[in-house]
Amino acid sequence: MDSRLPVPVLVALVGVVVLAGCSGVIDTPASSPNASVDGLGVENGYAYDDSLPIDAGDGLNETELDRVVARMMARIEHVRDLEFERSVPVTVISREEYRERAGNRGPDQPRPWEEQFWEAAFVVGEETTVGEARGGVFGATVQGFYNGSHIVVVTDDPDSTLPDRGTLVHELQHALQDQHGLLSGRAETHDGDLAASGIVEGDANFVEHEYERRCGGEWSCIPEPESNGGGGGSINLGLFVSVFVPYSDGPTLVTDLRDRDGWSAVNGALRSPPESTEQVIHPEKYPEETPVPVRVRDRSSGAWDRFETDDGYRWDTVGEATLYAAFWHNGVVERSHLRSDSSSLSPYEYDHPITAGWGGDRIVPYTNGSAAGYVFATAWDTERDARQFHEGYLELLRSHDAELVRPGVYRVPEPDAYADAFRVVRNGTRVTVVNAPTVDALNAVHAPSDEGVRSVNDEGTAEPSTPLPGFGVGAALLALLSVTVLVARRALR
């Protein structure tokens, strides 16, 4: 039995839409006569259409924040057609305090198999560690989080007690999901984690979008803080784009499901989440088109070994979204494509011919004790899809000045962050990449004969594809530790 690679516990939730035009005084229509009855659209004595005579221009004190949160919960109930079962405490802290708390958790220790996963994805090279790249994405841009019991909103102004409205709505929606047992789905791969997050975060982003739309018309709302740009600093945009997909394309999936069968369809998907980011990027493929099980035979020499565990070996799945991020990050997909089909609900575009038609994949890292390599096996819906990916992958290698050593074998020279040897073979609908530190080591990592990737064993019967539990982050944990981050739009243009 196999063990998949561990993936980051924290997956970013990105808010990029800032609405203006809200005054500091919260003044809505007359109070609802039903505010004293706690039902759908009423929370802690406040109805969704109640007025709150609060001047939020200089922030909110604790009492005012409680009132705003209560009415916000009532409004979310009204939008989402689900009722909160209990109150959700909210606190506001400065970014400086957040960084101090995060620093006290200690450094993110690198794991060799995880380093190989992100190197194979051409997202994090050998010039840095995955922990450093991930820390750069989250450390500079966290806006808030829900931890299963309460919400913390981070403000860039240490003197401000005014929470970011979108962040608060979004995290309250996670609390609502949690209270209704809608975070029970379990993901088993990196791509599966992003896919499960796609419906969880898509639901929260949809509610946030609808809430903001009404703030621009029928509702008066607390104003947005003046500073809303995050903590600054450069980040790994490839990693960011990879984890961005739930928040960009998740709301589109939610819209598609609501059109099919209302909120009940969304609730059903939360209980049985998508299995791949392909289903998030292409909602019409949920739930019928599930990933193809891809197996990698161990064809290594005695000097090279998989990263073994007590129950098997470590592996993981990249998926369509992260493959897109890799090609975009490395310039194979034009920079402008990411925003080629944007909307207020879905700001980025992940559908591209190089990665569309993804059927399944598996990365298996190897080590000889001092160096590392990997086998990256992919399956595609059609031979045309496989050919487009194959051609795109060769362009990816060329973007790193890869030299053709012999047919199908390439070497990326030093000092490139991905300097290694690569063997790339297409066989029908399958494309296999073997990586090693030198050309001579390629055969030792994975023998070249019978190069085609298989989803059946030698007897021709289907092999199970059930990675061990315990290495992944289930959808429930993913949402409970959900963070809100903000990245300037100009960085992705």
C-alpha cells in the first residue's frame, strides 16, 4: 500500500475585491419586528435588515463589534439559507501581533520528499525550500483565519479595530459550514486537497461576493479599512497561483451546482467534494469524471530507493491547477492568460490547452542517500491532450536552457534552480518524466524499458489506488485552519 506525500496544512484563501462607497455610520432601514425571534435571518436579537446606529469611522469597540458580527451572521443566514447554531467569537489583531504569533510556532522544516514534489512541479526550485516559499506566501499576506472555535482578523493598521468586511464574512461562512457538518470530506492528495477546498472556499467566496453586492445597494455595511494591502514583500507567484484555484474557480463551481439543484446541490458537494482540481476548473466534470489511477512501477537500481514508510512509500498528485501554475510561472503560458477570462466572481483563468484534458498523475520521489530524483507519470484524456502537454513540457525545459543530450533526454545546466537531467517520453495518452541529478543516473532512478505509464498491473487487472490516510489534510481541517490572504492584483498581471 502507498503513502502519499504530506502537503501544507495552511492553504490560502484570497480576497482581491475591495468595494468602496461605504460611510462610517451604519444606518439601514428600520429594525425588523422579528428581531426578537431567533430564526433564519435573525441572530442574537439582530435581524439581517436591522439598523445599527454605530459610527465605525474610528474602528469598533468590543460591544460594537459584537453587534456587527451578529447582524453579519443574520445576513449570511439570509443569503445562504442556513442558520447558525451558536455565536462565533471574533477578535481583531495587528499584523505585527500575528507575525509574532506565527514566529512562535517555529520554522517550517523542509521534508526531502516534499521538496522533490514542488521541484517536479517547477514551482519551487533548489534555490530555496518549500517552507521558505510557503512562509513568504502566507506570512506577508494573511488577513485572518477561523480555527474551529473563533475567528481572528488581522489588520495592517496597529491602531485600527475595524475588521476587513470580506474577511469576516468569509470566515463566518466557514464557521457556518462547520456547524452544519459540511466539512467532513477527506482529501488524499495535494490535488485532492485543493479540489476539496474548491467547494469549501468556493461556497465562502460566493457568499462573500453576494454579501458585497448587496452592500453596494440594499444594505449599508461597515466600511473597509483604508489599508488592505497585506504585509508586503515578494512571494512565489507559482505557489500562490497553485493554491489560488479554490478561491478563483470554486465560486463558479458553486454557481453551476446552484443552477442544477439549488443550495442542496452545494451542500451535497460539500459532503462529497470534488476529487480533482479538474472538476473545479471544469464544473461540468463534477461528479462523473474522476481521476484516472496512475501507477508507477519501481524500476530503480539498488542504489536508489523510494521514500519508504512503515506502510508503503510516499507519493502525490500534482493535478491540473498546479500544472497550470507551473507553466504560467515559467512563462510557457503567457502572463496575460491568467486574467483572460476574469470576472468579479472568478478573477482568474486556469483552463489552458496544455493542461486541459488532464486525466491523472503521480509523482514518486527517489533518493540515493545524498541526491534526489523522481518519476512523474501523467495520464491524459486523449492522445492530442498528451501531445499538447508533452510539447508544453519540452518548452518548459527549454525555458530553463535545457540541452538535448539524445532523443528524449535533456539536461538543464547549472546554476539554474532546476539543474538536473530529464528523460521525457510520450506513449499514447501517457507522458512520463524521469528526473535525476545526472544523465547517467536516469536509468538508475527508473529503467527506460516499458516506459509507458500504466493504470493496470502486469496481469491486466486494475490496481487499487488508495494512498494511506494520515499524510493528507482533510477538507475539514483545511477549512478550520483557513487563512485569508490578500495579494496585490498588479503582481499577477
